Amino acid sequence: MAVRMKPGEQRKSDPFDPAQGRPEQRRKGDRTFRWITASCAAVVLVLIAGFFVRLTLSCRPSLAQFGWRFLISSDWDQVAEKFGALSSLYGTLVSTAIAMVIAVPLSLVIALFLVELAPPTLRRVTGSAIELLAAVPSIIFGMWGFFVFAPFMARHVEPALGKGLGFLPLFRGPPVGIGMLTAGIILALMILPFISAVMRDVFQMVPPVVKESAYGMGATTWEVTRKITMRYGVRGLVGACFLGLGRAVGETMAVAFVIGNNSDIHASLFAPGNTIASTLANEFSEANGDLYISALIELGLILFVVSFILQVFANLWLKSLTRSMGAGL
Amino acid sequence: MIHRPAAGRKLEDRLLKVISACAALLGILALAWILLVVIEKGATAINWDFFFHRTLPTGEAAGGVGNAIVGSALLVGLAIVIGVPLGMMAGVYLAEFGRDTQFGTAVRFSANVMMGIPSIIVGLFVYALLVKPMHMYSGWAGAVALAILMLPIIARTTEDMLQLVPNALRESALALGAPRWKVTFQVVFRAARVGLLTGLLLAVARVSGETAPLLFTCLNSPYWPTSLNGPVANLPVTIWDHAMSPYDDLVRIAWGASLLITVGVLVLNISSRLILRRSAHE
């Protein structure tokens, strides 16, 4: 089995194995200690399994009522008690897609700037600013998005987009500022620090010798980046994107503020919509009736399964990468 | 080999440099814009009443968020009491016993996955687990949700920090005849205490701005917190409620609360970084 080794660490000789002929009492104490810590570690496993089991049990009424049609129905009618996940799924997909389209290239060039181009002082300042952006709570992004950024979008960005690209159905409609596009852009800002942090690590893992040989041949920075660094680290870059995707799918409060909470599906990105997480945040506390609540919990279950798969995939992907490149990520 | 003139390649390269500098500037500007807005709008709400009065409905003068500050401190404090010992012990297992066991690998992997699970799912889980069976939104449920969010963060940082402690230190303590738990708590923990502290600070920073899990578990309340067996006022949900109200005075208070949370979270973050950097220099 491959294990992560830190330099200078010796693994094989484990001199404190409690089984190695120690006084009886200490052996018992050590074994108890080991058991206590192991059961605390087991809590993590139990919780992950618990999420799945508890949520599945809690949405039984909705599962029984709607079955598989829940996934493809666009109804969301609290009065008639007809529920379907389609509009939330659509909104999650669209807002996440907008976020990825903006965040991935930006993160890539920011990581590049941090690793290859910036002088040390600038690198520290920029790096810290990007890290702090990751620390700002979701609800603060929401406040800023709702009161400042959405009006800015409505006044300046959306009219310009409508004028320039209005021949596409994506950019038609009244520029209200509250809608998919605004939510997607704010999401992009929120996931950007996570993606660029991983990408920066990937760039740093490329052995300097490989890059130096290319520079020695007379390649420019951009050529080295495109033909050496990015090719060498392509797996890591993809893994970084998946981590960002996992974040974007479940972001709640910022999106709940700016997406408009509307369960109709529109082609225009200016139109309000909803995502799974924003529907939960906006409607849960006012939901009454078992079926309504269990439909909301089923939405949550879908979100859990999706983000679980994304996280497992991203972690496995990056782990095999760490192993093959032989460095800590 | 295809010959390409140097001028075009250099121009391309220059262009990339400009673009990447612009992207980095964009990130900094976004942060600056958000912070400036929060400071500018939040500062108008900050006064004596803001800290020492409870949340009041609109129209009544002198509402504040005193109850939400106390409530948030209670919830986060309780989450620390629940989550930190559990997380640290899990981290001890990962670093001291489970470095290359199958169980250890499974736990480490699950903790990584759990850190990426949306916090709203944790809220929903605690709702289904505690709130619904007890027919009551409660501060306890809120604290449990926050503790669950802290657990994987604490476990992983504890593991990382304990792994940095050289094995020779453990070996010498064991050679003196100390039992394993004593070695862990009195030798290894002491050697890693700065790292453990930063991990704790980062975990607290991470959960103290969390809104979504509290929305389903402890709701909000306009009163001073007197018991955890019912909804408890807290800053994040107060921001959400006030911001969605159509009244200017409540929105102003929401901005004040936003400023409070932002400053708190950023101070925790920056100080943990400074602590870590200073200990690295020593």
C-alpha cells in the first residue's frame, strides 16, 4: 500500500506498538486510549452514512408520491402539493456552469501569476487577498450581491450585454439584476480562491528542471506554461476544477439572496430562477405539510448525492495524482 | 522545426502577462469592493444601542443585535465544546495509530469528502435527526450542526499538525516509560500546540459565519437567549431576516451585523496565519 511519507520520517519501526511486551497494565491503558480515539474517528464515517440514511428516510412521503418523475417534473405548486425538482436542477446546473466558465480561466491565470510571474512581495499580497476572499462568509457575499452588485448588474452590465449579444436568447429580457447571471458571477468569485489554490500547488509541483530546459531552448513564459506546465499538471488542473464544481453546486446563502427564487424555467440568463440550495433556504422555514417538507428534503438528498459523488471523485483523482507526481498536495 | 518569428511570440507572452496581472487585480478588487461596502454601510449602524439592545421590530427606535451576539457566542461556544474534543481525538487516531491502516485511510478520505459537503445538507440532516423528532427548533440542534461542520476540519488539521512532530520525541517519552496517552497529550500535543491553536481558530472562523445550517435548526428569536431549548437569536440568521425585510432601519442593522461577522471572521483568519508564520520563523 502506498503511503504518504514525510522527509525524515521513519515508518517501519513502530517502537510503541502496545503488543511489544509491555507491562500488563500499561498495555490495557494504551489499548483503551486507542479504542477511544478510534471511536471518535469512526464518528466521521457514521455521519456520512447518517446523512444518506436519515435524509432518505425523511423524504419517504415524497419518494412514494412522485417516484422518479420528481426528477423530470417542473411543477412546484405548494397549494396543489405537486412538486418536481426540474427547475431547481436546471438552475443549479446553469448557475454552476456560469460560475465555472468564469472562474476556471481566471483561476488559471491567477495561479500562473502567483507561481511564475509575480515578484515575491506582490505574490504575498495577492496570495493573501485571494485566500481572504475564500474566508468571507457566504451571507456577506449575499448582502453585497443583493444590495450592491445586483443593482450594478442591472444598470451597467446587463443592458450592455443585451445590446451587444441580444441576438442570443440567453441575453434577452429586462435587466433586473436579480437572476441567474448575477448568481453565477458571484459564485465564480466564491469558488475562484479554491480552484486557484489547488492550481497553484499543481504548478509548483512541476519539476524546475523540465521548465528550465524549455526556457533554455528559448521558449517564452507563455510557451512554457502552455506546452510544459499545463501538460505536465493537466490531471491536477482537472481535479482543481472538480473541487470548485463541488463547492459551487452547494453554495447557499449568496445564491439565495440574488437568484430571485422563481420556479419557472427561462432561457434568458437575466431571468430569476432558483437552485436546489436556494429553494431550501428560501422555502424551508415557511413550508407546512409533510409532503412539502419531504419534497424539500428530497431536493436536499439529491444535492447531497451529487456533491458526494463530486467530492469522492475529486479526492480520488487528486490522490492518485499526488502519488504519481510524488509530492504533497 | 517550424520557424516562428520572435516578435509575435514575444507579443503573445506580453499579452499573457498583462492578462494574468489583470486577473489577479480583479481578485483583489473584488475583495476590496466587498470589504469597503460592508465597512461603509455597516459603520452607520454601529452605536451603543446596536451592541446592548435586542432585535426589535421596525418603527421602534433603538433596536440592536445584542441578543444575537450573545446567542451566536453561545452556539459557537457549545459547538467548540462538542466538536473540538471529538475532532481532536479523531485526529489523534489518524496521526498516531491509523497512519497506514485501512480504517485510518477510510476515515481520512471521508473527512476530506465531508469538508466539501454543502453546509445546508448538515442543517437538513440535523433537522431530520433532532428538530423533527423533538418537534422543536432549538439552540442545541444549532450547536450540533455547527459542531458537525467543525469535526472534519479539526480532525484533519490535528492530524497534519501531529504528523509534523518528529518521532524521536515520541520515542524518548516512551523510552522513559510514559504510557501512550500521556505521550500524546503531554509531549506531542505540547510540541504541536501552535498548529492545533491555528486549526481551532480557522475552524471557528469557518463556522461563525455559517447561516444555512442554523436556518433549519435553531431559527432565530427576537429575545435574549435564556435557554437552549428553543430558538436562539444569532447573527447570521438575523442578517438574513433583516435584509429580506422591506424596512430601511432593519436593513441598516443587517449591515451592522454583517460588518461584525466579517471583522470577526477576518481577524480570526489573519491572526491564525500570523501565529503560524511567527512559529515557523522560530
